[in-house]
Amino acid sequence: MPSPAVAFAAENHPRFLEELKELLRIPSISTLPEHAADCRKTAEKLAAELKRIGMEHVRLIETKGHPLVYADWLHAAGKPTVLMYGHYDVQPADPLDEWHTPPFEPTERNGNLYARGAVDDKGQMYMHVKALESLLAADGKLPLNVRVLLEGEEEVGGEGIAAYVATKPADLKADFALISDTELFAPGLPTLCVGLRGMIYTELEVRGAKTDLHSGMYGGAAPNPFVALAQIIAGLKDREGKILIPGFYDNVEAPSAEELAAWKSLPFDEEHYRETEVGSKQLVGEAGYSVLERTWARPTLEVHGMPGGFIGAGAKTVIPAKATAKISMRLVPNMTPAKAFAQYKAFVEEIAPAGVDVSVRLIHQGDPCLIPVDNPYIQAATKALHAVWGKDTVFIRSGGSIPIVGDLDRHLGLPSVMMGFGLPDDNLHAPNEKFNLENFRLGIESVIGFLEEAGK
Ligand code: BES
Ligand code: MN
Ligand code: MN
């Protein structure tokens, strides 16, 4: 027998889906200043909805950037308190011409909902809101105390929420956190994520001549900052993917033997992953480590783009005065952003070729995290997931980052339950992002079941 809340969710599912589509139509792209009003509009819409379903003390919390949304319901005396987290901001949608339907016109196709933010994280965050609505509507109360905290800057490093959490506000007093923003290891396989990589995101600028120069008149005598930049980048990593920054691996903590053994028994087909998810002719990376180790438990360094110089359609013979690169590093447990950045900066300055000046800027950072699983909340989660999915939960890590999760642990002592329902091929941050509609439905049921279980 489904609980009254699950029955309510089932009856109201078509409406839930339409509401999600409305949210997805707002292009709340946190990194683009021209979308700041869209971010605020999304926050206001969520606040209004939280109020409508019966949450209390609903308010926007202003930050230096996009606002946080807060709500609570604290009438379950003697029961634990959960802090439910999600983010309402999304990544930019480019390249637009690769989308089969427009990114901000949510479209159902083959059992999926396609839109920017469908799975990351509006759809997943909205599962929380709809689970709360279902419980409040069906039972007139919640099975435990609930605080909701939504942010609009996760995709740009989460500075605002980090500053707020660091003040340890009374409004965040809780026993554990529930995070909406992760994925299932495979379709139909209930999954809890117990580790995330941290990151430092940097911009490296190389300056040569005082102004752009004619490449015929000055080529041969003037330094070329793009060539220098390429030389620096090539010096950061060897051909196997090992990072060459001195001391970079010093603090890397290897996964335990138990964790590694558990990863070996996950249903992972490397060839299928290569072909269908990555789509390259070969996988690359550090020798001696499995793909899961390389993406979950090893630090990495990536180049995201190199703005500058001539990028028009034709040809222009110029030696640009400056070249830049956006470079990030993923960090694993026991590494710290401060140390990694200092090591990186010193090494870049050391290997820069003659004739150019380099400057290195830290754009944002986040700590890695590894969550202990021996607590009653993880147990309640696996029990609830079994009831909905009919299977034992697998514990995985993710190579991605959710900067606030480490802060919740460090500042507030909260263990996080990272229970997400995305799929590996959901195209996060890429064209044709989607959320599987069945996962949206079962995700709401799972969250309801988990809150009921955690409140027993
Ligand atoms: N939801 C992702 C992180 C994620 C992806 C977790 C896949 C688990 C599985 C999150 O929105 C994200 O993209 N984070 C950024 C953070 C960064 C900008 C600080 C990331 O990982 O690049
Ligand atoms: Mn996300
Ligand atoms: Mn994301």
C-alpha cells in the first residue's frame, strides 16, 4: 500500500511536471550577468511555491550574487531535522545549434524531458519540493523537521552560500543534509553518492608585446603569448595524464581496499562507456588506475577554453598582445584548494618561457568531500530506496563537485545524504540535457519514503 503522500504524488504527477516545465523556461544561467534577473525570478517563483505548499519562514537570503531561498517546517518535536539542498541556477546552453529542441522550451521525447537544467538541478531540486508538498497535503504535517536551502550560484562556485554557511546561522541547525544533485550509477540502480571531488578554477593570462602586432613585421622578434601559453599548458601534464606540478599528489588519499573492491563489483563496461558516453576513439589517463579511480579518486587538470587572439572566420595576421586560458583542477580527499593553487601558481611562473609575463587568477574553489556511511540517515535512505526500486543501494563517488557539501560538514558538522536520480547519459552541461521522466516520478517517491523513514 502506498502511503497517502505517495498516492498524492501519483495523482498530481501531471501537474508536477507542468510546474517543472515552467521553471525550466526561465533561463537562470548564473554565470551570465544578463541573466541575473532570470535567476532572481526563479528564486522568487520557488519561494512562492514553498509558501503555497505550507512551508514557513520562506524568504530570499541576499548574497553578493544570486539570492538563496530558505524555508522551514519545524513542528515535528523530538524528530531529527533535515536540511534539503538543491540549486536553481543552470549552465549556459551553448552550442545552441546542437540542441534538437530549444534549451529553454522543455520538451518530452522518448520518456525524457529535454531542457537546460532538466536534471542539473531544477528537476532534481523540484523533486524535493514536490515530496514536501505531497507529505504536507496528504498528512497535514511532515514526518520530521525540515529546512530547505536552495542556491543560485552552484555552477559558478557557490560563493554566496559558502559565505552564508560559514556564519553558522541558527537557520541551518540540522542533523543531516539531503542533497538532490547527483545521479544513479546505472538506470534502475538505486545509488547514494558518498564522495565528490573538489576544485580550483583558474584563469591563466600570458602577456607579450604591449599591443597586438603585425605578424610579418614583428614575427621572429616579438614573443607570441599563445605559443607561450601552449608551452606552459603542455608542461603541466605528461602524455599519460600525470600532473607535473611538484608536490601536487602529496596529500592524495587513496580509497580504502573495501571501497576499491566495491567499485570493482559495480556494473561498469569500459568499452560501452567509451563508445556511448565519451564517444572518443580511446580513453586516456593515468596508467595503473581504473576509469572509476581516475574519475573519482584522482586529481585532474583540464583546459576549458583559450579566449583571446583572432577567432574570426577568416584569417588575420596578428601577434596578439595577450592570451588566456581557463584551467581547472579537480581535487580529491585530503587535498586543499589553497595548497593546490599555490603549487600550481609557483609552477606556472617557473616554467613560463622567456619574454612573457604570466598571471594566475583563482576564479573559484571548493573542497573535496568523503562522507561516512555508518549513520542512521544513510541506513534510512537505503531502506527507502529498496522499497521504491526493489534493489540494494550501491555506494559510489562522483568526479563532479558540489562545493557546499564539504562546507556543510566542516562548518555545521552535517553528514550529507546525496540521493540523486540523474543518469550517466543525461548530458549535464552539454547540449540536449535531459531528465528521465520515470526517474523524476520515482525520485519524488524515494524522497517521500526517505523522509518518512528518517522520521520514524
Ligand atoms: N550536479 C553537478 C555535480 C555532479 C555531477 C555531481 C555529476 C554528481 C554527478 C554540479 O551542478 C556541477 O556541475 N558542479 C560543478 C561545480 C563547479 C562549477 C564548482 C562542476 O562539477 O563542475
Ligand atoms: Mn548540479
Ligand atoms: Mn552542474
